[in-house]
Amino acid sequence: MQFQKPLWLIKLFNYEYWTWWVFFLPLAPYWLYLAIRTRSLTYFTAVNPCIPDGGVFGESKNDILKLISPKFLPKAVFVPQGEDWEKVAQQLQNEGVGYPLIAKPDVGGRGFRVQKIKTPEELQEYLHNTPQPIIIQEFVSYDLELGVMYARLPDAPTGTITSITQKEFLSVTGNGKDSIGQLLEQDIRARFSMDELRERVRDDWGKVLPKNEKRMVQPIGNHCLGTKFLNANAQNNAQLERVFDEIAVPIEGFYYGRFDLKVSNWEDLYAGRNIKILELNGATSEPGHIYDPRYRLWQAYRDVMQNMRIVADISVANMKRGIRPTPLGQLLKTSRAFFAMSGQL
């Protein structure tokens, strides 16, 4: 049997697997410097006036998506907590959302309870076990999934892209001998989310794939769920920034955040077509390219600090226009409620 390094040892020397607060803790002095410079401990909550608290924690994904032009959105249905099943089924039919589909909590992050659902029975069970408002989106089958960070000063007619992350979904390749479960147990990235994967592929866990046959096992493009994040900043150019100006500038009060999207291919992205935005995240958005396994820790901190500075610059400009940051006590209360609900502490 092949020796496997313990997960704690892998985690120690690979920052992409660190708990989020462990990674960001060394940046606290820089945050304090920016807070002194902006004269506010919560300056970042003023970065996006159209999003509660600028998009820190606990905002409604549905409310944010409604700010985006429908031509860039997948078909979707919003399900209030406790909604009658017959009404949900009718809404899905009315909007043309078929199976498979994606269900996710309206409030959440880091892939919390995001699931690909194949049947009405699975959806009923999901709704029963998720006692909060839900967003149901059509499953977009495009292969290319990206996270694109965008920033614009309030008085500027155009913005810039500060990060492009390409997502590589967790998959296994058969060798004709090992089962899917065994292949996953040999994969370092899979081992960090094994409990979730056991449930996801329970029906095929013991299946042996033919040699060289590739099987995607995690269709959700979240790093916490085994997706590999790759640095795609080299793909940025002026043409792409104009595409995101078209998307972002009409959103009144939005100046900084990450668009998580699927698109058919790079050519279509540059042309601004076949783009489906799955989520838009605000002030605490991370430049996902820093989790590329080839990236160095010092590079990651450099890029995060650059984005923190951009957030501070935008927030200062907004504060000069009369936008007030969220009081610290109120923000702490919102954050505690969010983490308690999502179990992300």
C-alpha cells in the first residue's frame, strides 16, 4: 500500500489548504494601517453602497443577482423558506429550469450546501433539510468556469480586472483496477473533502473505471470542495476589461467584487457572449488565483494586499461622497450570525 502523507503535514506546507482565518491573520497589521489611513475600522463596508455592508458577510445572493442584466444570468427561481413544494415545481416549470439543476442557500459562502440535484425527489429532500431561503439555478454545462475580480473608482468611467481564476473540477482517471473511491483516497485534494465526496458519489464508490476513462466527481467550482484554482491573469487584456465594464458599470453602487461565472470558451468571453454569472461577491472577495498550487506565499500576500489597498481607495472615495461605513458593533453581530448559520468558523 502506498504511503500517504498525513493531511496535517500537507496542510502545514501548502497554504492553499489553510483555514481562511489562519491565512489572513498575518495581514491584520496591514488592515490596521488601512483602517488608520481611512479613519475607520470598517472602511471596507463602504466599498459597494448597493450591497449591505459592502458585501462582507450575510448578504442575499438573490438580491445581488437582481442588480445584473438578465442577459448575463442563468435561469433561476428564488424559493422562500417553507415554500410549498407544488408552488416550487410550478415556478421551475414556468422559468424553464429543468434537471439537473443547482441549489444553494441564499445566504452562504465557500460552497456551503451548494449541490447539483438530478431529480425532483432530491430537490424535495434538499429543501426539507435546508431551512432557509434557496436559490435554484439551471445547471450551466459550459466547461470554462472563472472567478473574475473587478474594481472601479466611483468617478471613473471604466474599471480594471485585478484577478482571473480558472477552475479545474475535481476528477479521477481510471486505471482499470482501482475503484472511484480508491482513486479519490489517493488524491490529496480529494482527501481534504472526503466526507462530502463519500456522500456525493456513494452510488459509484466501488465502481472500477476503465483505463484512461476520466470521471468528474465534483461539479461545484469551489476550492473548499476540491476544485483546483489556477492563475489565469495572463488572459486579461483591454478587450476583456471592456466586457466587464459592460457588465459592472450599469450596477449602480457597485465598485469592487468577484464575478463567479461560466462561459462556453475564451473567445466568447472576449466577445461578451454566452456568459452566465452564477454569483457576485463583494468586499471580502478573494483573488482566487492566489490558490494556484504553483503560486508562492509571498506572491499571494502581495496580491491580497494590493486588492485590500484598492478596496480602501474606493471606500475613501465613497465616504467623501457621503457613504458611511457600517458600525463595528453591527458588523460583528452580522458576522457572528452568518458564521453560526453556515458553520464556517
